[in-house]
Amino acid sequence: MFRYLFVGLSLFSLFSFSAHAAPNPSKLQLASVSAYVSDYKTGKTIAAKNADTLMPIASITKLMTVMVILDSGQSLKEKITFTKAHRALIEYGHSRIRTGSQISRGEAIHLALMSSENLAAAALGATYPGGYTAFVKAMNTKAKLLGMEHSQFVEATGLSPLNQSTARDLSRLVTAAYSYPLIRQYSTTATHTANFSKPKYVLGYTNTNVLVRGNKWQVGLSKTGYLNEAGRCLVMVTKLKGKQMVMVMLNSYGKRTPVGDAGRIKKWLETGDSGKISDSAKQYQRLQLAQLTAG
């Protein structure tokens, strides 16, 4: 069995903060196993919890997928045909996209970001110059260029638990992704209708982050993720207290827990107290940390 790496932080010292920028760290409680918050402009740490623990990142992977595709300079208007080989890359998992149908590369990017469409992400990787192996190599090369020293990628979608990173490394990924206007736009689209051809049909998609669909948050970039091994994950760039903040929350307890943790971080920054988390969430964290650090 693959062994997860635990780097740096003591289990008994879960939080670290920049001294000048944040309220009392003891007043921040989060249900996510790992979290990291930083100032987008300065890169300074605002809050960190198990930020150097290596763990699966699920569909947060797709931010790297899209950056590598955009860096390649491939035409966003070129049509991609979804094949059986692409379905094999996601182990024939569920997708509403029909085999043989087509959309543009730009549309595939849109669906991969806003609605975490796995088949779209797999097809993007498979149609990369040099093929899928070259694409995965490019993902890892990009990670190194971004200073993501504790990260690895093995495929385009996040379906593999071997796509791994740390909350601190992912803050670098999110910061880099925010510099791409198309990623900002597509990852924060609330709803979208995609038009397919050969055969002609339409599919409606909804953003997987409920905060994007509301009007209480200023979200400039968003990506969710879920995998049994990864739990619920959420990364965002959002404006809090007049500043753009990078937020990373990994392996959260419960479907809405990442959103709840975002709210707790916001409340903590505004009032100095995040409120409490449930005993069941605390137990979940203890079990997850024990598994991650075993061996």
C-alpha cells in the first residue's frame, strides 16, 4: 500500500500564523484535516493547519491540468472528440458526455473547471502534444517550476489517490492559476450550457462550489474535489477584509464542511473567533491523521 508522507508540523501544533496579520490562532477551529490561508498579493501565511502533510487532492488536480493545457498554446477552438480510450482513462466512470461527440477544447476546459467533468479533463490530457504520458510529465515539470516540492501527479482528473500535494504547495498552485484570466472566468461560472455536436445535443452544468452560486462571497477562483481517500476539498481565491486571500481546505468532514470552514475562516478574520466544530469532526481528523502518518 502506498505510504503517505507527513512533513514538518507536529500533531500537537496544528496551527501556525503570521504574527502581524491574524487574530488569536487558538480561536480558529477548522473541520478540515489540512488547511492553509495566505495573502495573495504578499504570499504571507495567515493560517496553517497540517499544511505540510502530503495527501490525495482529488479534482483540485484539474487546476494543474488546465494550466498545462493553456501553456501548450493549443487552439481553444479546435474540436475534441470523446473516445472510448478517453473513457478508459477514467475507468469508465460516470459522465453525461456521449462517446463520439465533440466540443471545443475551450468548452472542455470550462466543464473541467466549473463542474469537475472528469471525461473532459481526461480528453484534454490525451490530446496534449505527445500524448498522455507527455502531458503527465508536463504536469510534474510545472509543479517543480511553481516550487511545489512535495507534490506529484499521475493523471489529469484527480481520480487517482496518487495525485498528491500539501495545502502549502496547493497555495502556490492556486496563486499561479489565478494569473490565468480564463481559469478565473471558467472556475467561477455559476451555470453553463454546453453545446455538443456529432450528435448535436446540449447539457446544463452547475458550479460545484455553492459559494460561487450565491452573492455573499467575492470568489475570484474556485475548485472543489472529492475522492474517498481525499475527503472533501476546496480551494479558492476570495476577498476578505479588503484583501485577496488564497484558501486551501483538504480532507474535510462532510459534504458541506469545506464551505463551513471557509465561513469559519471569514468569521475568525472579522471577529477573532471562528466558533466551534463538532466532536465527530474532531474524531474524523484524529483518524485521518493517524492513517496519513502510519508507517
